[in-house]
Amino acid sequence: MAGRRVLAVMLPTVAVLLSACGGSSSSTSPTAAATSTTSSTASPTTATTATATTNGPAPPGPEGIPLEQGSELAPASTTTPGATVDGVQCAPVEQLVYHIHSHLQVYDHGQPRVLPAGIGLIEPVAEQTPDGPFYGATHCYYWLHTHATDGIIHIESPSVRVYTLGNFFDEWRQPLSGTQVAGVKGKVTALLNGKPWTRDPRAIPLLPHASIQLNVGSPQVPPHVISFAATNL
């Protein structure tokens, strides 16, 4: 019953949720960190490329970003309620001191996979919108979480800090390495904003409007950078 009372206060309408999770909040971007981390890229190696097989262009979801296609990488529910992970906590309300968004797309041997909604949301509940379900939490929100199946990772922290993709997967309780992404296994080729990332994929920074792509196995899918221009993220 306590969770339902929280829901009544925190999720009165979809409009309130989308406003809280959009880009209108005051946040500071760690520009210096962004410059230093993205400089650790190198020229791409020659690889077989392929176009991901989909059922055509995906429609925009409730956040204005196209919904991802394919099967889910792993269940969102593997997040452990209440546990602090890599210093990331679960709070009863969203933390908006530092509020940014990154995008993740994973390809499994050339085929797209979906980053599920509800990662980092304990006891999630969906609100229906004309553009698809948008999830909120009835118990608590981890600082790194997903609201929809559009690949958007919300970073909503009580302080400015450069979080990494490894922090997100640790919170999700899913493996991430150079040979595995959640339940998908194979050599991982990482791209950040369309450029090769040659370090450990766990170290990829979750920067403002970062477009992260992980190709697992082969064939390789060419770089695809998400545009945030038509959104309020």
C-alpha cells in the first residue's frame, strides 16, 4: 500500500512525468570530462559491415526518440531493490541536480536488441501515452534508469559526476565486457558518437546526448547517431 501512495503523489499524469524527465531542469555538464574521455578513440579497423534488419523505421516513442526494435537484452527486473551500486542509490523521488540523457543501441550479430524500460525503477508501473508506455517507479528510482524502450538512459543525480556504462550495467546486474553485453556474447565493438571506442566498453562515459552503439559479433552495423534535436531531453 505504501508503494501505491507514492505512485499517487509521484505519477499523477504522464505530462508531469515527461516534464520531470525532460531537459528543462537546471543541470551542469562536465565538459572537461567529456573532452578527455572522448579523445580516447582511434581509427576504425576494417570490418565486414551490414545493415541491421528491422521492420522499417520505428515510430518515435513517448520521449520523442524512435523506439528500439528486436527482443529485449535482458529483463529490467534484475535490478536489486534498495542496494547501493557503485555509489548509485535508489531514492523515493528523481534527483534533478544533475540531469542529462544518453542513448544506447546494441546489435546482436547485426540484429538490433531492445534496452528495456524500467531498468533502475523499483516496482515500476506504466502510464499509457499515444506514443507508447512510459514507466515510473512506485518504490524508488536509481540515479541511472530507463523510462521507455527507446534506448534513453536517464542520468538524474544529486551531484555532478561522470557516470559510465559500466555503472549502469552494474546497477542493472547485467554483465558488460569486451566479449559480452547482458546475455549477448561475442566480440564487442563500441562506438561513441559514431567514433570507435577502443578502451573497455565499461568505461564509456554517459555524457549529455551521448550516442553509444555496441556491435556484438559480426557482421558490423555501421555507426548510427541518434538525434536529440526534436526532443526536450
